[in-house]
Amino acid sequence: MLLASLKEVEFGYNDKPSLHNATIEVRSSEFVAVTGPNGASKTTLLKLMLGLVKPWKGKAYLAPKREDGRKLTVGYVPQQIAAFNGGFPSNVHEFVLSGCWNRGSWLRRITADDRALAEKSLRQVGMWQLRERRIGELSGGQKQRICIARALAQRPDLLVMDEPTTGMDEESRKGFYELMRHMVEIHGMSIVMVTHGLEECRPYLDRIIELERKGEGGWKCCTTTLCNEHSEPVL
């Protein structure tokens, strides 16, 4: 099923295009990396895909529903979301548990299932032992992991992340890629992430979307590479 797409999209800032003829597709149950040089509008590409900004030209699509007719749930972990100040008033467990509210009404009570899901999400990113710690006391890599845990607690159909491994050491990054592959294969989640560490995550991916400079104006267009380890060819 097609979850999100851009078709011949053009967009920029201050009347100057930064993306030109961007065409991508994201389908059910795949792990996709977005890569490119600094300043290549990777974050802008995500925002267009999620409908946070509107294209100047072309079409952006985000599916309103899943294949079974239920509302599509989208999780988004922006770049530098983990830059909490020292006075952030929540502890780790409370912060991740708040992600469960996105799966229903903000007025509903937290259930035992919610608490179990928050615990599982924290364990998946290796942060359960720090559940009572104040967020402002964590390192940058630890903050990044609890932001990912909060997104996982939403149990999204589509999880979009902007450089999610920032601040993680090599072992933590490997565990993260393995977890994302598990979420795709076992839970049917679709994952799109911006990354600079392409070579280390390539074995876990289905596809790579690369932004390249084109023309004198520095416009970018998207090229897609199939990672044959996990994907069938797209016809």
C-alpha cells in the first residue's frame, strides 16, 4: 500500500527552489533511508511528505487511512528534538508514556496496556533502567533514544525520523538499526529516516533515497536505490 509520496515536487525558501522535481514513494512495511550532502533539503523533504509544508508545484500525498480502513498513525522524531534543557519537568517514563495519548483521546485515562507498551518501548531502546531519571540529567544520546521510545509507544504505521542516531555510539546505532528492521518485518511498520551513516545501516534497509545537486541553482532531485537484501524489485 502507498503510504506517502511526492510527485514532481518543487519547493524552496525566499523564492529560491531547494527541491526540484522530487518524486518519491513510501509503501507499507519498508525501511527507507534519505541521504545527501549537508544543505540538500533532507529535512524539507520529510516535512513535505508529512504535509507540514506545502509544495510550490507538484503533488504531496499522505494516506489518511490504513489498508484496513483505520486511521493512519504517523510518528515523527525531528532533528535535535532531544535538546531538552536541564529544567524539563518530566522523568523518562512519564515522557515516553505520553506518547500513548497520541493513539486516542488526550482526555482518556492511561491504561495498563499503555504502561506495558511504554515499558516495552523503553526496553527496546535500552533505557528502562533509567525510567525514573529526569530528562535534563541524560546525555544527548540517551535523550535521543527516549524520543525514539516515545515515538514507538505510539505504535505508528509510519515512523519518520530526522538523523535519529545523533549522539549514539557505534554499539547503540547497531542495536537501533536491528530494532528498526524488527519493527518492519514483525510489526509491519514503515520507517523513513534521514541519515549520514549510510554504509553502516545499508544492510538493514529496503531502499535508499538520495538527494543530489542538479543545475547551476543547486536544485536537488531524488534517485532511489534498491537494497536487494530485503526488497523485491518494484515494477
